[in-house]
Amino acid sequence: MGILVLLCLFGILTGCADQAKLAKEQLAEESNPDRQQIQIFAMDTIMDLKVYDKDGEKAKDALLTCEKEINRLDGVLSATRESSEVSKINQNAGKEPVVVGEDTKELLNFAKEMYRETEGAFDITIAPVVSEWGFTKEEKKVPAKEEIQKLLQKVDIEKLSLDGENAFLTEEGMSIDLGGIAKGYTSDLVTKILKEKGIAHGIVSLGGNISAIGTREDGGKWKVAVQNPLDENDYVGVLEVSDLSVVTSGGYQRYFEQDGVRYHHIIDPKNGYPANNGLLSVSIICPQGQKADVLSTALFVMGKEKALDYWRKRGGFEAVLVTEAKEVLVTSGLKESFTYHEREGFSFTVVQ
Ligand code: AMP
Ligand code: MG
């Protein structure tokens, strides 16, 4: 879980004055009688939804609708459930097109668009390689070089054909993995439901993909901590947000070690190995959860220079990068909303 809502970080908030203030705020949130909360296990992760409303029944109903929608989407997008649309697309690779619903269609179209925009850094057809590393299984291992080369030939989203309601992986052995995008897509639907149900204040965390609904009930912004990738009990700074998604990708989130080397789950589609371009984590802040989810993965693959160039060229989002050189780099749009938490050995820069 890359970013934690500070409200979940009470345990580590001891010591200096700003931490004490944050802890006090958290206590106030927890004892707020307007709060309704649910936790759901879906998409292989824990999802935590909190909403605040004077009308408890309305809030409960909104959360229940979200829960149903999340479970429905899990059934459609899961790569591990045999009956899901995604599994059917994978099972029929090289055989025949599969009829898919609106969600899958929209998501796959967006994934294709982002593949082009990120010049291949984000590619959902990386699945055969991710699977060979064992990230979707119990047993993880470093694959043989030849095996990676062979599987890379099956990685190319341009060979995913989308035609009306049909989705078709045109070569046998191809498959798709929505691990880098599905939670973001889901968070946008959840946000939409909550807004439609008249919920003005809430904070949704889908396995670390955070979406802030409106403000806090007292009008203050939501505070979201950006984790220190080198210490899970620490954070490098705090973002103040409203009506925004905050999504983090980092090598520290899922990894294994073999012969003293650490291998993580974000694969560079150019070579089939865990991306190793000098970044420890990338957090993306923008209104659309789906876009934030894709970009956090893609910019992590790109590395610092390319990621910042991408931000300068495209815009429409802000980012916090933590590099292996212990730099905390924050794009200029976050100047007012990010508070750096000074750490020994770390440096802090606002990037133009
Ligand atoms: P995230 O945690 O959002 O950065 O997504 C990482 C997950 O996305 C991994 O666990 C894989 O399932 C999948 N993935 C890994 N590398 C890539 C990539 N280059 N493009 C798209 N998806 C990827
Ligand atoms: Mg992602």
C-alpha cells in the first residue's frame, strides 16, 4: 500500500508538533458520529470506504451500492476467476473474439490509448511475463533469460483487437493483466456512485488507491501521507487534497528476494525485467483515478527524467517522485498542497 491516509497512521504519529496535530485530527474523524465505513476484500486487496453524512441511512445505502458495484466489477475484471470477461479473453487468445461489456470495453480502450501516450511503458499485455516471474502465483522466481525473451514476443497491446463489443488477443499465448489499472477504474465508479447518492464527504482507499470525495465535513482538505519507500512506518510528506485521486506505485509494494537481490512487480515491457530506472516510488495526483493508476505505473517504468518530461509535455496531473538517491521531487502544482516531512539523508525539490 503506497499511500496511506493519515487517518490510518495514528500508530506512527508521535513526537513532534505537526504529528501530534495530525493525530488529534484523526481522533476527531474516528469519533465523528456522521461516519459510516465498510471494508471489502476484492481485487486481491483490502478496500476501505468511509463516508460522512448527517443522514446515516443515506450513507449506508450509498456504501452498500458501492460494495455491490465493486463485487460486480471484480467478477468481470478478475484474471483469476475463470468466468470473468478478462479470463475469457485470455482463454480465447489466438482462437476467437469474446463479447465484452461496457466496463471491459472502456477499460481496454483506455489501456490502449495510454500505451501509446506512454510510449509503451504501460502495457497490459505484459501478463505472460508477470506470470513467469510468479507475481500472480504463490511461488516467485527469476525466470531464465531465454524464457523472458520468448515471452516478450507475446507482449504487444497492438495485437489486442477491439471491435465494437468484441475483444480479441490475436496470438495464442498472449494474455492481459489489469493489475495496474483496474483499481483506478473501480475508484472512479465508486466516486461517481457516492456523488450521485448525494455524499459530499468521503475517503476511499482501494488497496492504496486513494480517492478523496469532496472535503472533510468541517470543510478542511483530506490529508494523505506519501509513504517513505524505505520504511513502511514512515512517510516523506503529506498531501492536502479534495476531489482528487492519489495513487502510488512503488517497487516496495510487492517483491521477493533471490540470492540477495530484490525483484519487484512492475515490469519494464522493453526488457521483461522489474523496472530499474532509479525510482523508489511514484505518486500521481489528478481527478481521474483510472488515469492516476495508469500513470503511477507508467512513470515508475520511465524513470525520473522521462517521467518529468512526460509531466512537462502532457500535464493534467501532478506527481511526487522518490528516487533511489533519496530525492523527494514534487511537481510545481503541488507547491501549496504538499508538506515535506524532513528526513535525514533525504532532499526535497519542487520541479518546474
Ligand atoms: P501498480 O501497482 O498500479 O503499479 O500496478 C502493478 C501491477 O500492474 C503489477 O502487479 C502487474 O499486475 C501489472 N503490471 C506490471 N508491469 C506493468 C506494466 N509495465 N504495464 C502495465 N501493467 C503492469
Ligand atoms: Mg497502477
